Amino acid sequence: MRDADNSDHQPGETGGPRSRNAQATRKSILDAGIAEFCEHGLSGASTARIVERAGCNIRMLYHYFQSKELLYKAALQEVYNDLRSQEAGLNILDRPPVEAIEALTAFTYDYMAATPTFIKMVLAENLLQGEFIRAIESIPRSSRPLIETIQTLLDRGEAAGVIQPGINAMQLYISIVALSFIHISSRYTLSVTFGVDLSSEAIVTERRQHVVDLIGTYVKAQPGRPAGGDVSV
């Protein structure tokens, strides 16, 4: 197991080799921590295994993160930051309202399928009853613009007569996440229950279309449907 360079950049040495090495070392420890927490949760995670994964020594873990708990907190923040930054890259406000909401739904579904670390970290934090996420102010702060963006799309679509009036943006996004999440987080029990392999490519593709269609049908304006009402599909 190799030791990482213990030198940080000095004042005025922004962007130099030492700074880049320090950033790389911190990132390798953070990535190793995410992998370890996903496999073992916070209580079962081992700092020895984390530094072995990162290819550094225990001194470096405590230098950058001070404790296993603070590393876990940083890991939780990192997985949320990645989701929010990729969502922002969709630029959904540049699209027609229904198309934008369907695009967000497809993205969320694909992201959950491609990023099991997010799901595992969220499940682990829920087992802790949200103890650590409460202390990360950036997570609710970074989530507000997404809900505001969805609300803007809903308002635009309602004004244009293409979106059902009275839809709550937060409730809609929670539904999008739930529909994109449950077949992964509960795939083993659901696969046995219904006698299908929910991880198979065919089922994943079929469910993706189902989820996009479900959300799209819900948000689209339909004559005679009560504002914000449920829709049967």
C-alpha cells in the first residue's frame, strides 16, 4: 500500500502540482469512502479498508476528513451534488413543458439505473433516519432550484393549456424519483414476487417507457379532468 504525498499547496500556489495532488488524494479517499459506505453502511465501514481502496495511509484520511463520520457526511453530499449538477445540465427550461418533464423523468430513471451508489447511500441514510443529511445545508439549498424549475414549467404549460392545472411541483418530482427508484431498490423481492428478472435489459427498457408515459399522461391537460386530479393509466 503506497503512501500519498502529505503535502498541501502553500498560500499562493493555486493550481500547482502539490494542489493537484492534494485534490486527487482527497478525491480518491472520498470515492473509496462512498464505495465502502455503499457496501457496509456507516457503522460497518472500515477506515482501514477505505485507505486500502484509496491507496494511501490512515493519516491522510484524518488529514482531509478528520473522522469516519465526517467522511460519510462528505460522501453523502457528493452523491447529491452529482445528481443536482447533472440535472442542471439538462437545461429543461429551454424545452416545451411536457417534453421537458418527460425528459427529466427519463434522465432520473437512467441516472438511478446507472448510479447505484446514489441509491445505496440514500438507503443507508434513511436507516439512520436522516441524521447526517440534516446537517448538510447545501442539499436542500441545491434542491430548491430544481423544484422552482419544475414549477415554472408547470405554470408555463398551464398557461398554454397543455399542462393539467394544480399540480404540485414537489409532489411531482417525488413521484418521478419513486417510479425511477423502486424497481432497483426492491428488485430482488419484486423479481421473486412476480417471477420476472427486473434487472433484465428488456424489463428495464419496458419500465423506462412505462414511467415516462405515466408521468407524461399525468401532467398533460385532459378535458373534464379535475385540477390536480389523479389519472388512471
